[in-house]
Amino acid sequence: MKPDNNIDLKDVDLVFSVLDTFPDEFIDEFREGIWGQDVKLYVEKRPEAMMFAAIDWFIPTAVFLFIAKSYFDGFLSQMGQDHYLLLKTAFSKLIPNGSVKTVKHVSSPNKSTSDVQCSSAFSCFIEVEGIGTVKFSFIEENLNLEEVEQVSDQLVKFLQCLQKNRLSAAFKKKMLAKRQFSKLVIISYDVKANKFVLVEPKPDFKWAAQQRFTLEEMQ
């Protein structure tokens, strides 16, 4: 999955993409907080009216962070806890920003559909060896500060499980079974249930079959 056709993901560690309605200060804050140790960051501002291909995006969001395999296998592995803390801080700032956005999607080159609602303001994509691209998105909107902290903490712990190869073979098998088109697996988090959600979206962008797991049940 490439966020932009002009980007070669082999040359970047992180891709930070936002709608062009977001102020530069928002981007600068992320830029200053997330790197400083030779992390290659690509920042993209895209038009609010931009159309998305449903086969590639499924539920696009106003803000997304793409974590390339180079960052996942390199910085998170070599520098460990420092970068996880940076990511947790970044997530806690990114998750509450923005509101539900209406975007257009196209299901085929010659067919467009009506506007659909994004499931969330923020999502995170991670390249994972042997699985493909994992997209972390959200079921709920308007989280309070305590819930944002909870989601940020759980997302970082999930990344640690992925990076340290702690997920069980049984759970990986479930993830592979839910892959959508271009090796995309969608994971969400149910704050009220305090569980991760393995999501299978329908073609009409509705949430469909959902399996819930605690972090312990995924290992």
C-alpha cells in the first residue's frame, strides 16, 4: 500500500499524511516530536475533496501515519523503548485531532459512489513481514483524554507484540484470513470492552463481522 504514487516506501521510514485543512503547526509539532535520530519522514498534505480507491483504502481518515518496514524492523528494534515512547506520545496527540470527515470513494476506474463517512479522524498503517499491511483504525469517535491514553498505550503494546513476534500462530492465522485485497488487515480497538477488534469490512464500508481479543489472547 502506497499512500502516494510518487513515494517509494523503500526511501522513507514514516509517512505522515493530513488533509490540507490542518495547520502547519500541527505538522511541525509531529515532526519535532517523532524524530531526530536519522528517521526519514515524508509529510503529505492532501486535498479534502480527494477521492480514494476503495480497494486500496477502505475507510480513509483525515490523518494517518504509515510505519514502513524499515522503521518497524530498524528503529523500533534497535532503539527500543525510546521510540515506542515517542510513538505513544504522537498517538496521544494525533488520535483526538479532527472530526468525522466526509470523503468520496471510487470502487472501480469507471464507477464512483456517493460520499461516505470516515470511521475515524486518525489511523495508522504498519508494514509487517509475513502478514502484509496492518491498518489500525477506530470504532468510536470523541474519546476523552483518559480513553485516548488507553488507546495509545494499547496500540504501542500491540506494535511491540508485532515487532517482537509475540503474536500466536493461531492469531496470525486469523489475521491472514481477514486480509483485504492488497494484503490489508484492519485492526481496531473497543475502548469500552478493552479489547482489540479484528475487523472484516463490507464493500459498502459498513463494519461487518468482528472478533474481539485482549492483548493476552492474541499472544
